[in-house]
Amino acid sequence: MKTQREYFEIGLKGLLKDKNYRDLGKFFAEPNEYFQEDWINENCSFQVEKRNDFNSDADASGYDLISTDNKLRIQAKLRARTIHLEQTRRKSGKNTITENNTGHVRYKVDELDVVLISRPNLDEYENMDKWELIALPTKDIEDPKTPGYCYANVPKKVWVKYVGRAKEVMEKVYESVSNR
């Protein structure tokens, strides 16, 4: 028998070999939240922490990271190619905007402030030092066809404007929410 860590490494090597980006995204989803937390804390003027109130919000709605002063709400995402933002939640009165019958729903613009996207280098997916971060303010990714909700799939013409500006955008969004 191998150790747990050895099985994780074997699984990672298989996913990388197969270029299975969907399952790699699932594999790295939780580590990505810690990666983004560290990046923000090292590069921005404010500090964040991973959300820890899941006992009171079973759907973990809205965000994964929050500033330590509880003002900035950040949804952490890992996307290899397109930037889709749907999530799985229970269908209920508060989760009425769905794209299909699979339980995927859109984020409401007012339940988070910014979506921070990690985009891996597809040739070196496992090398997180080569990942690019893109910060998308929710006010700028509101779907004009569905007011009050973010795009299910952010058009490239929208997100490309934010490439290379993650720190700047994070600081601006933090400044904008600091007065509420």
C-alpha cells in the first residue's frame, strides 16, 4: 500500500498526462482557494482569509474568501479555458435563475464583490507559480440579459480587459466596498 500523498501524486500525474482539465480543476479547487488567499495577502494592501461559516450557510453561497475586516467578498475560481461562473446549489426560492435542470445557478451580483480567476499555464498546469490571476468586479460581469445576476459564461471580450491587472483591480474593488 502507498501513502495518501503517493496516491494523490499518482492521480495528479494521470490527470496531467491525459490533459483532463475538468478533473484537474476539481483536484485543484480547494488548493486554489489557499493559493489565492496567500497571493492576496502577499500582494495587496488588505488581508483575507478563507471563509469558515459553512455551518450557518449550507450552500456556501457567494464567496470563498473574505477580507479580515469583513468588507470584501471574493469568489475563487480556477478556469483553464473559458470563464464560466455557474455553481451547484439547491433550487429554492432564492435560487430561481438557472440555466438548465442540473441545479446550476448563477451568482447574484450583490452576493460577492469580485471573482478572482486562476488560469493555469496548460503546459505546466501543476506549476502554480505560472498561473495567471484575473480579477473581475461583479458590477462589470452583470449579465445585461439577466439584471442582478452575473454572466453564466463571461464573454472573452469582457474578461480580456482585466488580464494582467489583478492587483490593481483587487485594490480598486476593496477601496470601493470599504465605505459600506
